[in-house]
Amino acid sequence: MLREVAQDIAKEKGKEFVDWNRTTPAKKQEVFSVPEKYFCFIDIRLSEYDSSDIKGLPDFQSDKKSIDFRVPFWALLLEKPESDGILFFDEINLATPLVISSCYKIIYDRVVNDGKINDNWLIVGCGNKQEDRANTCDIAPPLRDRGGEVELLVPSVDAWTDWATKNEVDPRIIGFLNFKSSNLFKVDFNDEQKFTTSRGWERVSRLIKSIDEKDTAKIDLITSSAISEGVSKEFLAYCKLSTMIDMNKLIEDPNQIGTITDIGIKFFVTTSIADKYKDKKITFSKVMEVSKALDKHASPELVAYLWKLSSGMSKQFRKDWMGTKDTDEELIRKYGKYIL
């Protein structure tokens, strides 16, 4: 999430985004040479660091009577007045107390060893809470006092759907979680099952995209490895709904929606329509026909869902919606607020 924020900031500033951890040594040298052209995201996993890694190693080759320290290359970049970006200490409280203590000067004084971090850089740390049982170390009150603190809440399904449609999450997952929103996040420490989280759903999406929807056994095996077995069984049942509806016939005659009584099938159909529009397998006018059918058969929440999903999956939807005569005035009045 923070990486995406950094990308947005880079775009706003008109600078090239560079993920320091994923770029090449040659690119790092280029950034160091002309830092004003770039906005960098530097991800430091303190759990992998020793306290001396941040301060640097003593330079015994020098002829000086005093000892100089060779700091990490990223620390030298932070000193450059024209450099800009986000310094991210991920899983900060998984580090040892000694390493965490070495962050005092960085977070409060904005200094690495003797090098001053310029004011362009935003310094962010994150970590799990103690109740998450992630084997964390306590962060001392003085260090906590050196910065602001916020707690990230579990996203609502609406907020997650906005993100999912823009990041090509499998539409079957989007449809299922809008059908059964309580399955987005299920964590129970008294249950021996694997947790179900938004991160797990993203992993499921990557793993099942290339699998034929008829291969339910493989979908079941993969899904249950990424989320809890109970939720994976519910998701598999939802995926099997595709065998209960002929989408081609429904697209030819959207009024067939009126014969569907199962709300799960309705969510499946609506999600499939949005996905087909994204892939240009159906036209905008066909989406409007389906919308009219849903509105006619007392499913207004699904019209709103369809428009919001289509708009998130494809930028073309908003353009079509604004520039065509196929948009029904009554539908605009009722549901236009969901994409404006």
C-alpha cells in the first residue's frame, strides 16, 4: 500500500518513481548522480539488520587518527539535498531492541551516523500489534514519542473492491466477497484454521487466474492453502454457480435475470457482466440492458454494484457513460452517484 502511495506522490511531483530495493546497481548510481529527477521508495527490513548495519562499518583503511564509518549506500542518498522519497522501516518491531534503539536518531533527529537526512524524505515505520501474536518486541515509549502513530483498520468490502478492481483481482473473488462480505477478514486465534485476510485473497487471485473454472478440484486445493478451509469451501461453492447459468443466453436476453432467485447467482452474473465488459466481450449498451433488467426486477443494489465494478475495472466505462445515448435517464438519476 505504501509503495502505491509513493508511486502516486512521484506522479504528482512529475518525477520518475524508483523502488530502491528492486532496481539495478546501475540505476542506483544514476539516481545518486541526478537525484532531483527521482522519487525513491526505500524499504528497510530492520529484522534483517544488526545495529552496526545502520551506523556503518569502521573504515580501517583511512590514515586518519579518528575512525570513519562507511554507511549503507541508501543512507548517502538521503543526505543529498535534491533527493526525495519515502524511507520505510517495515516490521520495525520484529527487530531486536538494540536495533530498534539505533533508530532513535534516524526518526527524531533525522540523522544516520553523522549524515543529516534532508527534509524531503518521509520516514515511516510499521509493525504488528502485540495481540497479533507476531513475536514482536516492545517499542520503548521514548521512541514512540518521537513520531505519530496510527492504526490501520480492516478495510470495508467497498474500499477493498475499489482497490481490487484497479489491481486485476480475479472477478470471482470480487463477486464472492461482495456476496459474503464477512469472509474478507476472519482471524480467530482459538481456531486452528489458517487465517483469512485480504492478503490471502490477493494470493488466491494470483494462483487461480490461469486455472480453468471447471477444474474445481484444483481451485479447492489452491484456495484452501491460502485461506481457511471453511471459507475456501464457501468460495468453491460460489465458483460452481457458473454451471447453473448460461451467460450467453442471459446476455442475449437480460430479462432472464427476473427468473433468478438465488442472490449468490445474481452476484455471480453481475460480476461476470462487468468482467466481460472489461475484456470487450460485450458493449456498453449491453451493460445498460442488464442494468435496466436488474432495476426492473427489484435489484437496485446490484445495479449500483455493476456500475461501480465496471467503472473500477475499465476507465472506458466512465467515458461511455458520459458520451453515449444508450444511458437511460432514469438509471442516471438513480445510480449516477456511484460513478461520479
